[in-house]
Amino acid sequence: MKIIFTWFILFLVTADIAAQVTEPVTTNTEQQLENITENNEDIETEDDGYLQQMVQYIKNPIALNEADAAALSQLRMLTPLQVQNFIVYRNLVGKLIDLYELQAVPGWDIATIQKLSLYVNVSIRVPASVTLKQRFKNGEHSLLVRASQVLERSKGYLLDSSTATNFYPGSPQKYLLRYTYTFRDLFQYGIVAEKDAGEQFFKGKQKLGFDFYSAHIFVRKMGIIHSLAVGDFTVNLGQGLIQWQSLAFKKSADVINVKREAAVLRPYHSAGEINFHRGLGITLAKKNWQLTVFGSYRNLDANLVSDTSQTPDDFISSLQTSGYHRTKSETADKAVQRQLAFGGNLSYRYRQLQVGINGIQYRFKLPLIKPADPYNVYALNGSSFGNYSIDYSYTFKNLHLFGEAAVSSGFDKAFINGLLISASSKIDVSLLYRNISRSFQSLYATAFTENTYPTNEKGLYAGISVRPHQAWRIDAYADLYKFPWLRYRVDAPAAGSDYLLQLTYKPNKQLEMYTRYHAESKSINVNPGQFTTSPVVQQPKKNWRTQVSYKLNKSITLRNRTEIIWFDKKGVAAEQGFLTYIDFIYKPMLKSLSGGIRLQYFETDGYNSRLYAYENDILYSFSIPVFYDKGLRYYINLNYDVNKKITLWIKWAQSLYTDKTLIGSGLDEINTNTKSEIKLQVQYKF
């Protein structure tokens, strides 16, 4: 009864969103988010800044007649060649009158225009100047409250706190509170507060209520000030070798999307507790020059070691990135490290050429000393370090070149160079080469690499996109890479390969289908036995997926996916997996209620043959569960507009396993064959 009352109060205390505005997640974006979750050990990213930005574009579309190349690049839907061709076209013929006039731009087609239509506009006229008073007065306030919970109690909540030393002292609910004020893309401020499941709330170690708080103020286009960040913000430099904190995609069927593009400074207002800076940043722009400087000071979670047998001083063995503060050990790691960061970027643009110089320095209160494992020989150590780089991009006719060359404090080198080619109106090609030293290290960096972080890797990626007919599209890539030094769970230098072929058919607005074959081979330790090092062998994985989406009418869409996976098919650890689901999506125009239902079946031989499936969720949220063993899953997702100011969301999801009675492990172990989750969200705009 207490739990029901808590949920009810959350809705009451939060009593102008456009009807049924949902996050714009395309098929390619779904695949990208699935890849991120798979490559980050099944941990879903909490960075919803991309979704917030795209929804903001729906409400305040980019004015194509005034937009510059940087603004168009933020959409992540256009290649640099498409952006450059549009700028040249607009300079030649003047302002656009109709959106479909864009068909005359080289490299643009109907599919591209339809994809952009939600986020751009040719009729909106942007005022030449906006006063400070207008920025503060004429914007939109938004208050969002979200709560979620796994209903089955896991082991961590059932242990006797009087005898157990490791348990969850907090409630099983997860809460998110976010307030934002936004005036177009020119001014915004807000706060975010979050509590994870198992963390205490206004008691124990959390006397201040929520476990995580974040606040920001962000100003754009105010005279010479291009952007100003106060509080929490992200920094994105070059191609991500030394710093990239915004959500970044890697390999997918969108084979031409290999270049990192984002504003250097961006406001941070997500629930993730790790990948951001806290302090002050400013970007100044004058003619072709742009200068950014920033400074940050914040506390970090870390493993503190006070072992005088190794050193007379305390040190940090590793930085913690989970953001959880539930158990005694997790709480003990909270905010024990202090990080000072400062740096900047100077860039110059002349016609089709852009060059930038980047640098960042870190200072820690306590030195970082990693365990003496072989793969840690070149790991980041010490109490201070820095990274510096030069990045460039250049467009010449139908070619676009880009890249970054970086060094660390020890002059360890890293390079990324890419080439985009528009071979014809129907063929695009991408090439990317990276060569990153085994000793190159950086924090908060995400480059286009196979590794999670840019280090210890050499590789060549090639992609091609062919559109033989308006209804057909063929996308393929090949990526060959090697790791010159040891890695975690790989006790020898290794190599790997990754291939993808996808065929997409979209004859009209009603039907879209694709079939995809993906094959990759990675090296990993097997059968460690009694030896110090383990044998390292290639373990290939192949999967085939077909997805069909059909729009019955303006309100109802049906979707089906079927996927099969073969892991190490001819090896001693051979496994297979299968997944299929059916979606029923109801989104009527100008109606208060919308929603969706999914029915899913999955069966795999084990964890190595696991599969992932993106799930439609409440606004600004997404779910990508991992599926292995045998079972069923279903969810119901509803969205209701109470009025023009208040919108409600609810999602109910349940997994039912037919071959086991225990789900999860450790403190997250559930002694049943079902796992049920409920999410509730309310947004109030004024």
C-alpha cells in the first residue's frame, strides 16, 4: 500500500507539450543504441541529451534559409558533403521557397528530405536580434518527473540488514526530476536530480534526498559570445581522440556516418553521473575564428587504497563509472577523488577548410595507480596528464577529408583520418584509418574505434551506400583492426574483423523493411586453466536480422523483427540464439491517447549468444534489454495528453523465463522466473 501511495503522490505533485511528441528514433538510431549497449557490457547509456535536442528541433525547427553548416551538422542526418552542397546551392540561387526544392541540391533525394522534414523549415524567419529580457521572459518552462521500479524484490533488498554486511538499504524505486527553461536555441537553464534503485532517499547516506544533482545555464549567440556554459556542460573536440562527452555513434548500417560533428560546448542535463564537466566554459566567435576555453572542478567516484605496504600515501586504483551508491562499498567510493580539468580549442575556417587546435589538462588530488596486471602496463597513471591535438576537415568537389592527430603528455601518438566520397548521385563511399599507440590514453574520449576508448588500436574501415532505385538501398562495411598490446581478458596482441551488409526496401510511406547480415570475429581468452596467461583464440559471431514495418493507416503501424545468431559455430563454445517480436503501434493525429504493445519470444544457448532489442519507451527514455536463455517478453506503453500543459506516460514490461527459476546474480538475483518493471512519467509545461 505504501508503494502505491508513493506512486500516486508523484503524479499529484507535478500537476505545454505538443500532442504526442515522441523522441525521434529512426531505424538506424535504434541500431546504434543497441550497439552502444552491447559494447558497454549491457549498460544502457543515460545520456538523453540527443533525444532532448531532437524534440527541441521538432518544436523549433532549424530555419534552412538562415542556418549555417554547423547548425545543419547538429542534426546528425546529413553528410558533410550534403551540408556543403546545400550551402553552395543556397548561395547561388538564394533563399528556398518550398522544402522539396531541396531535390535540386546535389546529393539530396526524397528520402533525405522526408527524414529532415520534422526538424527544418523554409518559412520561419528568425529575428535578427533578441534582447536579454526576451530570453528570460518568452521561453518555455518544463517540469518532468519519472519513477520506475522492478516489482520483484531482489536479494539485495531481502537480506537482514542487522546481520548482512552487503545489501541495498534504499528503496527499489528509481526517481528522476528535471526542470528546464528554454528559449529557442538561444538560452536555457535547468536542474536534474536522480536516485537509483537501492539508494537511500532523505535518510542514511543521502540526507539531501537525491543521490545526484546537476544544474546548468547555457547561452548562445549573444554578440561575440557564441556560447557560454555555467554549471554542468560537455566538451567535444576534434574526432574524439582526446575529448568527446556527447553521445557518439560508431559502426552501423548508416555507413557514411563516421565523422564526429558537434558543438565544442553543449549544456549537460542528463542523469548520467560521469561524462561531463562542472564549471565554466565560453566560446568566442569573430569572422572565421572561434576560441573556446573551459575550466572544471568536480568530485569523482573511485576505489581508494590506503595500503602503506605499497606506498606511504593513499592512492586510487581505479575510477568508478557506474554511478551507483547503494551498498557500503559503493557509498565508500563516492566522491573520494578530486578532478581539476581545463583546456580549450582554437579553430579557423576558410571556405571549405577548417583547422582546429585542441588541448586539455587534468589534475587529480590523489594519484591513480592501476593494479600490476600485464594489460595495465600502458594504463593511465599518476596525478596529472594532458592531451593535445590538431583536427582538420576539407571539402573539394565531391570529396570530404577529415581527421585528427593527437599526443598525450608522454608524447604517445594517435591518428584518425577519414574520407567521404560522393561517387555519383547514387553511390557514397566512406574510408577511415586509425592508428592509436598502445600507450596513448585519454579521459572522456569516444572516437570511431572498435575499442570503447581510443587506445591500443590500428584499423581500416570502408563503407559503401548504393541506391540503385528510389525504393532500394544497399549499405555495407568492412572493418579490419588489430590491438598491438594486451587488453582486459585478452592476454596477447590480437586482431579482429567486422562485416555488415544491409538491404533496405521502402517503396512508399507505408512499408519499410530491411534484412541484415552481420559477421564479426574477436579474440578472447578461453580455458584459463592453471597458467598465468590464457590461450587467446578467435571467436566468430554471425547474425541475420529481418525487420518489416507496415503502416496500416495514419494511426496504426505493425512491425516485426526476426533475428538469429550463431556464436563460435564450429568451436567448443558454440551457441545459437533466436528472437522474434511483433509491435502494434497506435499514434493517431490530434488525439489524446497513443501507445504501443510488443509480444516477444527469445531462446539462446547461453550468454554468448545473447541478443538485444530496442524498446519504445516513455519520452526521453529508451530501454535495450539483453536477452538470453529462453522466455517471453511483453510490454505496454501508453501516452496520454491530459490537456495542453500536462502529459502522462506509463510503461509496463515483463519477462517470463521458462527454463530457470533464478534471474540475475549477486544482490540483483531474483528468486522467481518473472521480472516485471513499471515506469511512470508526467511532464508539465508552462
